[in-house]
Amino acid sequence: MNASEVLRIVDAIHRDKNIEKEIVFEGIEAALVSAAKKHYGEEADIVVQIDRESGEIAATCDGEVLDSEETVGRIGAQTAKQVMIQKIREAERDALFDEYSDLVGDMVSGVVQRYEGGAATITLSNVEAILPRSEQIPGESHHVNERVRATVFEVRKSGSRVKVILSRARPHLVQRLFEQEIPEIIDGVIEVRAMSREPGYRSKVAVSSSDQRVDCVGACVGVRGNRIKNIVDELSGERIDIVRWDDNLEIFIPNALQPAEVEQVILCKMLGRAIVLVREDQLSLAIGRRGQNVRLASKLSGWDIEIMTQEELAESIDRAVQGFSSLEGMSVELSERLVEEGYLSYDDLTIIEPDALMSMGGLTAEQVDAIVELAEARAEEAEEAAAQARRAKREEERRVAAEEAGNAALEKAKQAEAAAAGEPTEATAEEEPAEQTEQENEQSEETVATEVAHVDSASDENDEPSRVVDGEPG
């Protein structure tokens, strides 16, 4: 291995593997040192240096200069080759790790190579990545040779390889799709301010516009909804709500809860909670199916949102004032102040900052500790009572279900016995009265006709008008 050949090898590895030349030089030097120690012993002080410009190799052993040809040729060339290959692989792994670490959160595209056990192996440009089942959109499946878009979720080193984990369930995918489909976002005219997502079901995206002439919501939807349709199709039909951002939470939270109509928003800043008042007919719409709408709106705004009607809020306030006032050391005035700040339960009271309670009520630290301790005890009692009520309800439901099942089985057994004894079943018994009723109706009609004829004849004889109206006597 002469100097020119060393430079040629370094340049080829640098271009093919995208590895820095310095890393390749260091790998070759480490390989030659390892090979030399195989010959001179592990205790020998071997130093190998390669000139970065000329490629000349200089080596010393315990201070004595070694011939370069002897270092490269006679001393374990195969060992040097193996060590160099290992170093190059490690360098290649580090380069891949750095490349994909910079892509975490970005969208990549690849082809499904294998699909086994719910996990898909996806071939990217220079590495095989994994799309686990847990990071896929619920309900979707992939097939071999399908092109898939996903975001890089995690990158980690695994031996001499790099393990790249992809995700289609994270909010980053929605944001990258918005950036791809909506040019105004790339241009900076429209900005995605916040996002919350439950993959496969629903997402909420809050956007704002830096240009008053550009409608941020309309631009994201597109003409006849073509832009948002492309995103929804990529996400397997996931519903996307585009929300107009506003720095004022009293405006933004109602926007986030759309399509429900909100009457009032009460911000409890000490708790980071927003009490949202809606009409009774908007309650289920604001909460959403299984609480999805309010849950996504809460993530989008960063506030804990509680949906109530006016009547429910009034009841909660009265109950909280009475409950807090019953605690030793708590006055009615302090209870009302706590309620005004949004504290509506014993659980809320257990997380209050002691300094805040001391300043609000002019209490000592000992009094505050006693109040919080008593509130924790009351909260545990309330939780236990609620748990017992839930258990009692479940037991009652099971008892009713068991009784209904027993009655149904008993009725079925009676019908079977009646059928075996040749007695008429319930269906037959129903048919017979029906036939009798038809006969009775026919007889009744004949009787009515006879009576009407008799009345008509009597009327003719007496020459008096009839007083029957709608078949009833006057």
C-alpha cells in the first residue's frame, strides 16, 4: 500500500459512504496499530501516522522507526483489513446516526419492504427503518411495495447499525403535511400555532395569519376543500378541525371547542382551569364523543377545560361554599374568595399553594396545614363514597340483568313444556282470540245495522228528527 493508494482508498470511502476523510484516516491508523501489536506484542508502544496531504505512512515501535512497507505488508495485513472495516462501519453508523438525528420530527418517504406482526420495515434512501404497530394510525394496514410517508420519531445506535423508528401517530406528521400542502405556511404568511391529535379519529390545528388579507382558515381548507382533503386522505380519513388562533383565551377556547356554541368562559388562573358555560342543548356537542372534543381543545389551549351549564355551575358554587365553610378555620368570606378563583372541590383545595391561602385568608402556616389536611380527608371520603355508588350501580345492573335472563329462561321452559304436552302455545292462543274477535265484530256490525234500520223506521213513523250526532245520543 503506497501513499497514492492510501489517498485513493480514503477518497473512495469518503464519497461512497459519506464519511469524513479525517475519520477514515484515523480508522486506517488504528487498524495498522492493531496489526502491529499482533506482531510486536500488546505491551509495545506503537504509533502510526499518515500524512493527510501525501498519504505517506510513518510508524514507530518503542521509539524506533519502522519501515512503512514492513508496517503495511509484512505485519498482519489481514488483521489490519478487518480492523479497518470495523472502524469504517462504526464511522458509517455514526454518520447515519447524525444524519437521522437531525431529521427527528421531519417527514420521510419510503417503501414497505416487509410487514410482519403488525410492524412494517420501510426502506429509506440509505437505511431500513421500522414503523411499529404502536406508531401506526389505528385501523390502517400496509402491504409490501406500498409507499409510506411518516415522521422520524427516534434514532438510536444498535451495535454497528442505526435503528430508525418512524411514526404516523404523532402530531408532527399533521404539521408536515400542512407545510407540504399549504404554500402559505412555507412562505411564513400562515403559522401553525398549536396542534392536538388523537390519531385515526380527530385532530385540531390552530393557525394564524400575519397578513390580514389572507384568511388562515380558508387558505388551509382550499378551494372546495381540496387542500384539506389531501391531508385527510393521507391520514386515512382522520377528521381535522382548523381553528383560528387568538391570544385572548376567552376567544380562543370557544374557537377550539367548535362546532359547539359557548356562552361564557371563566378563567381560573391560579388553577390553570377554564370553566366553559354552554346551553343544555350544546353540552354533549361541546364534550364530544367520549369527551374527545373537550380533551383536544384542552390540549390545544394548554388549559384544563371544564364544561358546565349555568345551573350546574350555580350548584357547584353553593356546594363548594358550604363545604369549605364547614372546614375548621375557614370563614364564609374566604370560601367565597376561593370559589371565585375556581376552587370548587376538596381536591382543588388540596393542591393550593400554602402561601396563596395564607395571604387570601390571613391565616398562619399551622392553620393552612390543618385546612389542607382536613380537605384531603374529605376528598378521600368523597372518592370512596363515589366508588361505593359506582359499585352499587354495577351490582344493581347485574342483578336486573340476571333477573331478566332468568325470567326469559323460565318463559322459554314453559313454552317448551306446553309444546311437548300438545297445549296451545302463546302464539296459538293469540291467534284464537283474534278469530273470535273477527266473528264478534261481524255480529256487532249486523246488530248495529239492525238497530239503525229500526231507528230509521221509528223516525219515519213518528215524523220526528233524529237526535243522534256522530253515532252518539244527544
